Amino acid sequence: MRPSVRNWALGSFAAALLTFSAAFPSPAAKDPLSEAIQEFAAGNYRQAAALLHDALEAHPAAGDRQPPAARLHYWLARCAYELRDFDRTIRSLERAVELEPGNADYHLWLGRAYGRRAEVAGWFSGFSLARKTRREFEEAVRLDPSKIEAQHDLIEFYSEAPGIVGGGDEKARRQIEALAALDPAEAHLARGEYWMEKKKLERAEAEYRQVLEARSRRAGLYLDVADFYQKRNDAARMEEAVEAAARADAADRGLEYYRGAVRVLAGNRLEEAEKLLLNYLGTVPQRSDLPSHAHAREWLGHLYELQGKRDAALAQYRLAMEIDPRSKNARDQLRRLEK
């Protein structure tokens, strides 16, 4: 299963902050969870984790304003996930699920954590973790069938995982039909991704075109289509998808990244692209549910190459490697330019 987390949670932080600010209007009355969420939203994961650790140590002595421990464990897990400490993520989420087994979000993120841990596990452990991943995704969907992100993650698992751990094409197709009953546009996206996995690009694109013709309010739906066209080096169609995302949600935090990327791909308006990408890097934190800072650096490297600025391009590819040492694209570009 590929290690991806979609842009599902972009509005959840604002909603959580509004909830807590209404409940605790004065600074003196601020609860530790709302402070931790603020730090998390700013990309300060270690600071957020420290606040959550302190709150858990004080629980339940902190009084009536202390948030339930399950929520503290959940947000501690989200911090650990961003810090790539997946063992810590799993321990915290397993505790959250134990305390509040009916919460679909906890099961969804536990499934994601098991999946990430499986990527670096040995053969036997990897199979065991993959089965746990499936069970958690299935439980999240069972608890809340309307949770679109859980539906997509489960479909992705069924599409990519072998039958020995519970995957399979028939399961994927059935789940896509279940999703279609909830949201036809999201089902078109899921079918597109299914056909991409099967290397049926024409069938995939037919589904993605259906997404672009939809009237969804979720910007991430269209940005997933933009990713498809970026991989195909189709700047015009990629821009069409990006602007559809902007119409759905002009405040989406990934828009500057995508608008910068599409201009670089098209090879025009490069000064504007540079400003967009640099502003994205300077104002949006590195987080798994947002476009990668490493990818933004790679686009800047390509931009500077187009401008004939070899040294500036090398610097960006090196920065991309610092952020994500596993980036094959940045490594390949460095090798090419350093010859």
C-alpha cells in the first residue's frame, strides 16, 4: 500500500479550534488540548506533543475542564505520525481505541499507522500489520459509512493488497459501489485510482473527467485529479483541475503549491511560480496531509533549471533530499546536474 494521506483533515483543525475557543474564551481558561491543536496546526509537533504528555500525566486530576483521555491520546498519535514515530503513533491510537472504541477517526488513523509501520517491517510482521490495517479501515467504515476518507483508504487497500491479507479486486469494486451510493463524484475518483493501479490509463482518465464535471465542495477531490495530469505532463488539464479545486475552496492550503507546480510544468509565468512556491514553503507547515515541502523544492529546482540557474537548482534538489532522503526524483536530478 502506498504511503499517502489525503487532504481530508484540512478543515478539522479550524473546526476543533472554534469548538474549544467557544468553550474556553479566556486565556486563563484555555485547555491543553486546544493549545496542542494550535501548535499542531502550526507544524510545531514536538511542542504539541509536550503539551499532550503533560495533560495525560495530570489526567484526571486536572478537573472538569480536562479533555477526555482518548482525545489526548489521539492528538498525541497525530503528532507522532508527523514525526514519523509510528510505534508511538500505534501505542497512542490503540489506547484511544481502547478508551473510545466507537470513534471512527481513531480506527482510521490506527489503520494508517499500521500501514506505515508495515512498510519498514520484516516479511512476517508486514503481513500481520497489513491485516491489522485492513481491519481498522473496515471498522472505521462500519462505524461511519459516511466518512469518505475511510471509504477511500479501504478501497485503496483492497485494490493494492494481495488476497492473503484481505485485499482483492472484487472487494475494491464492491466498496466503490457502496461509495457511489454516498457520493458519485468521490466514486469516480476511486474508480480512477483503481484503474490507475491496474495501469488502465484511458479508463482512469475517463473517470477523472467525470470528477471534473462534478460540483463537489471538496478541493482535495480535484487536486487528486491534478496529480494524475501532472504525472502525465499535461499542464493544461492539470490547471483545469487546480482551478476547479480553487472554485470549491479558495482557502485550501495546497493551492499555492499546485498553482506554482502547474506553471513550472507549463514552462511559463515562472516568476509567478517562484513566488507561489516560496510562499507555500514559508507559510504552510510540513505535514502528511499537505503537499510535501520536498516536492515544492523539486519544482523550484526544475524552475531554476528552466531559467538556466544551475547552482540555484542544485541547492533546491539538495534541500529536497534533506527533507526527504528517500526522494528518487531529487536524487536523480542531483546526479544528473552534478556530472
